[in-house]
Amino acid sequence: MIRILIAPLALTATAALASTALAADTVLAPSPEATMGEHAKVIALYGNSYTHYNNNLNTRLRDLTRSLLPDNAKGYSFRGITISSATLGWHLPNLEFQNGLKHWDAVIFQGNSTEPISSKQEVRQAFDASATQMSKIAHESGSRVIYFMTWAAKDKPEQTEELEKAYYDVAAKTGGHMAPVGLAFANARETHPEIELYFVDGKHPSLAGTYLAACVFFATLYDQSPIGGAIPIGSDMSADVAQALQAVAWDTVKAFRKQP
């Protein structure tokens, strides 16, 4: 009797483990610049004030998708989970809680502004450890992981290269994709210096900066140009500024992915 009961339990456990391993394998990115493939419709964004400024990045991304994807992006949803001044590791309990509520096609991880390139070794190590642990949890639950490469401070443009390397390296190590938001900021500052991407503190994003980030995420998630998308709802942004930011985002993502 005991032998008969043990066998099915063992088979069930083996099947569950195999299913978990399969889920993780199918969502691992072969490289940080790889395309996402199948559309991610249900997305959670974990970040801090860089994400929640200007009525939250997830809202701007949602509105952009509704103007560009078929059927007004019916069935797509974007949830922002943010903590002011948070480092990435602060979101570990949030990730576990949100995973208990529903399945997420993709999760976006944003570290504290310069956390991955901090002058303090313990801060850099904590970021790496948090990214490793959280990406493992996400992948095992069947979610793709996208790292939000943050931008350089306005008066420290040299941070762009450091941030790109740090986010690229952690994405490569953990099987994640990378959204090159910081590269888009640098490109926009060079090609459109008349567009102010920063809040008055020179660190947080202006509405234009948040919209540029949303355009980069749209291009990253859906491998589709954001050009022609709606301007930020409830704003007085001009169509010319919106189109310039859309073009910078698309050009940046294509260059990062080495696409023509």
C-alpha cells in the first residue's frame, strides 16, 4: 500500500520540477539584446521614483500601447510597484507577493539610480545578489525579465557607459533582456538638446524623460517602432517633441540590437 502511494507522489514531484525547469528555460534571454519574441501582455514594473515620476512609467507605457497595438491593446496590463529611494533588493518581498496574485508575462527590474556602479563595493554586490535571486524567482514562475538601464545624472554624462556595462553584465549573467533607456537619454541629449529630459534636480525624469523611457520599453517589449504613438495623455507635449522622442527610442533600440 505504501509503495503504491509513494510512486504517484514521486511522479507528481518530478513532473512539477520538470515543469518549473521548462518554464525557466523558455523565458531565459539568449543575450540582453535579444528580441522578446511572443508579446508580453501582463507586465509588472519594480522600481523607485525613476519609475513613478510623471504619473508612473507603467501608465505612460499603457497609454502608448493602446494607441499602437491592435484592438487598443485589449488584454494588456501594466502594474507599477514602486518604493521611493528603493534599491532593487527592497522589492524581493513585493515580487514574491505579486507572483502569488497572478502570472506575469514579464517583469521589469530597476535598481536605485546608480546602484550597480556605486563606489561602495557592498552596494554593487547587493545589487548583483538581488538581481540573481529575483531573476531566478521570476524565471521559475514563467516570467521574462527586462532590466531597466537607468540614465546618467545630468551633470555626469560619463555614467552612461558605466551603467550600460553594469546592466548588460547582470542581464547576461541572469538570462535577462535589457531596455537601453540610459542610452536613449544620451542619444536624445546629443540630437535634441532643446528637449529637457530631467526634472529640476538633474536626476529624476521630466515628462519628456518618462515618455522617452516608455517609448524604449515599447520598442523593447514589442520589437515595434513607437513612431506614430499618442502623445502623453493629459499633457501639453507637442506632437513634434513626442515624435522626436519616439524616433530616438526606436533608433536606440535598433542600434543596441544591431538591427538595420
